[in-house]
Amino acid sequence: MKKLFLLLSVLLYSISVFSQEFYEIRTYQMKFRGNTGVLENYLSKALIPALNKYGVNKVGVFKDLGKPEPAIIVVTIPFASLEAYAGYKDALLKDANYQEAAKPYFEYVGLEKPMFEKISTYLAKGFSGHPTMKLPVTNAGRIYEWRTYEAYNEDALRRKVAMFNDDELKIFDKVGLHNVFFGEALAGENTPCLTYMVAFESMAERDANWAKFSADADWKRIVNDPRYVNSHSRTVRRFLEPTSYSQW
């Protein structure tokens, strides 16, 4: 019986590790008067169908709610494993349908054809306390709040991730900060950091539920816990709305 229990424990642990997702989060920082149409046609007609065929589902594409100029476009791609992430670009190279659909994008080059300044990218590993993406809000007017918490150093980041896994995620659920994904950045700008998205039916719901969070007794208890003090140095925040072709 003990051997059977040990075997089941190992199996359950392996399943939980296997289900921990990885996220590639791209921010396309457009040029002034950059051609967003060419980029969006590429994303919707070439990249997303090819990723879906590769087995990557729920590709999210968003624009900044504030509609800045130059524009930004955020793409979030969930991978079931690090191996899936490592292999997808080779798969795209071998996909004839993708290569044909991507031609207008690939050929839109030159100083007289402005598109984007750069693509900023994070690769993040899902938290053990929230290992896979969830889509808790699906109404047409939904918004997403994307936050990145930068940390003073690697140990501070470890403590902030532990704060989420041990306590903070449960408080988010309780007060209506609808959890979508949470990831520790393995590579990207401004590391060490973590990054996550929460969803809301509207900005009014967002404001009301963050106020509940600030007033929550459990939050007040853990925010002063010595284990978590000085666990992050800066918060970067964006409000996003899904494009018509986003898959979440």
C-alpha cells in the first residue's frame, strides 16, 4: 500500500509539473504611422492559424485601451511545455501554408514602409499555484490588466512569487481579480520580474474589486509579513482590450 501511495504521489507530481505552462509575451512597439494593418493581417491570417495547427491554442492579441500613438500590440502565446516553445519556429519554417500567408508581412520592408520599432519579449514560466491559463471573463466589453512586478534581485523575486503561491492568489480569487495567467520571467526586459494578467467585465468592476483587495484583511496581514517585505521594486501596468481575432 505504501509503495502504491508513493507511486501515485510521484505520478500526480509529474502531471502537475507537466501541466505548468510557458508564456511568450510579445509587445510590438509600432513606428509613428506604422502599418498596423499589415501586422494584424499577419497575426490573424498567418501566425495564429499556424500556431493552432502546431497545437498552441488560445493565442491572445490585444491593443492598449488608451490607444496611444504610436500604437502597441500585445501578443500572448501559451505553450504546454518548454520543448513546445523551443520547437515552434522550426515548425513555422516548414509550414508552407504559413509561409505563403506571411508573404505580405515578410515583404513589407524598407525605410519607406514603416511598421514597428521592435518586438519586446518575455518568456515566463507559470506559477505552481496557477500553472495554466484560465479565461474567467468572456463578455464583449471585457478588459485585461497586464502587470509586471520588477524585483530588487533574484531572492526578492523568489519571495514575491511565494507570496502569490501561498496567499495572494487566493485573495485575488476572493475579491474578484479574475486570474488569467501568472508567470515568472525566465528571459526578457527588466528581469528579475514576474508578469501576470487579470480580467474584468469593465473598468468599473476593475476599480471596485481592486478597492476590495486593498481593504481585505488577509491582504493587510500578508503585506506586512517579514517574509515578503521589499519583495518587489516597481510595478508596470497596461490596460488592454482584445482584438476581434484574439482567441481570448
